[in-house]
Amino acid sequence: MRHPPTWGFLMLLAACEARISGAPDDHGTIDAGSGGDAAAIDAPADGTAMLGPWSAPAKILPASTTAAEDDATLSSNALEMIFAVAGTNGKVLYYSSRASTAVPWTAAVKLPFNGTLSDETPRFSADDKTLYFASDRVLKGNLDIYSVSHPTPDALSWGTPQPITSVNTPATEKWYMPCGTNRYIMVQGTATNGTDFVEGTLGGVAPTAITALNSMQSETGTLVSQDCLTIYFASARMTPQMMYKSHRTSLAAPWSNPAAVVDFPISGGNGNQEDPWMSIDGRTFVFASDAAGVGTKDIYISTR
């Protein structure tokens, strides 16, 4: 990752509340499908049978080339995808779509609002009509959070990016994720740890560090449920870099000890995993990894 949003697990039975809480198992790891990713945390139990196991991760071809791709995010219906590609001056955002989840993705095209420096870490709003991303288009080396309108689902229907001045500071900000009522969690640069998580309220409470989630290494890849109670992220606290999950029972409650997500092994590789994204129905998981090629990252998808 560069220096140093609704979705979720469909927890289908009321009896699964304990799993929704995000408590780690006896081995300190948690199944990515065991509860807590995004909007499905907010969805009511409906008595449907538990979801099955995840498929083996497969590359999303338009986002897996000889270049380095990461920072993938999908729309809530999993039909639009935006991801970053490493370029000469930083990252560039690309767009791909598909008519249904049963057909291939279209060829990726560069988004029209990219600047001349780095644009990265995209996340859709809950209604898919706004994209939040980080950019250093104003001051090179200092990523800030921008929003851009997206009224219709296509590669060209984008407005002019605007900075979110209430969250931007002289430090690096990226992976901005709104949730709840005017709340947000994002990644912010620090003087000692690279990047850490902070949480705040737009127009209200200034962001504060989430000490229960932060480590002495860089945290990244924010993915937060609509109710602000579950988070997926990536961290360099282990080698290779891994994805983690944490949950809290209320906004005032403490976050659970982050548990490693171990559901997505890549055949023949043991590389880094980062940039998690989960669909609303809990059936699609997307992430970035360099497991299949030394020095280059690709975007992977797993379904169930």
C-alpha cells in the first residue's frame, strides 16, 4: 500500500447472534462468514440456512494484469467495480462493470476524474451515488479525502471531485468510510506507526485514534458496516500482511480483539492479502493479493 463502505455478512438466524458479535474462536482467528461484515449485520434474521463455504479465490481478469492492482471496491449490487493501478506518479482509478454476477466483467477503463498524481482507496456510499477516495492532487505526497457524484452506473457519469475539508488535515488521510449518522472511520497518517484508524463525526466530534484496532505497524483497507459496529481491514502487524475483523456491540462499547481472516488461501502462494470488500448478501468477497506473483498485486474474488 501507499505510505507511510453497504454490505456485510447475512447473519441469517437469531441463534447466530454470538457469531455476529465477532468473537474470535479458540485459535484467535475468525471465519470471514461468521458474522459482522457490513449491511447484513443490519439485516434481520430470516430463517434461511447458513451460507456455505467460500470458493477458491480467483483473479478478476480486468483487474489482474502485469501491472499492480489493488484498492478494489464494488457497488452494493456487485455490478460495478473500481480499483487502483500503480502508475508513474502514483495510483490511477479504473472502472469495470457487468450486467449480472453470472457474466464476465467488462474491460477496465480509466475514470475521467483522475488527477495527475495519485488517486486511490475508493469506497462507494450506501446508495452507490457517491464515491469517496484519497488523492494528493493538491499537495503531492499528502493524501486527502475527496467525494465525487455518480448519479448513474456507468464509467462516464461522474461529477467533479470535491475535498471533504472537515476531515482533511496536514497528515495523510485515506480509506474513508462513512457509517451511521454522520460518523466515519478512516486511515490517517501518524508520526510513528505509518497509518492508523481514526473515528469521528462530520461537523461534530473530531476524529480520535481507535487504539483497540491500531498496532505499531500500518493499518489500511477500511471496510465498515452501516451501523458502525463491524470493521474489516488489513494490517502489516504480521508477515505476510493479513486481513482482520473486529466487532463492537454498540457505539459506546469496545472493539473486540482483531481476528485474522483465514478463509481465502491462494493456491501456490503465501503473499500479502489486503483491501477487503464484502457484498450485502454475504456471498461475495473481494481483496487484493500478491500471492500469485512476486512484486505485483492482483484483485481476487471468492463467492458462496
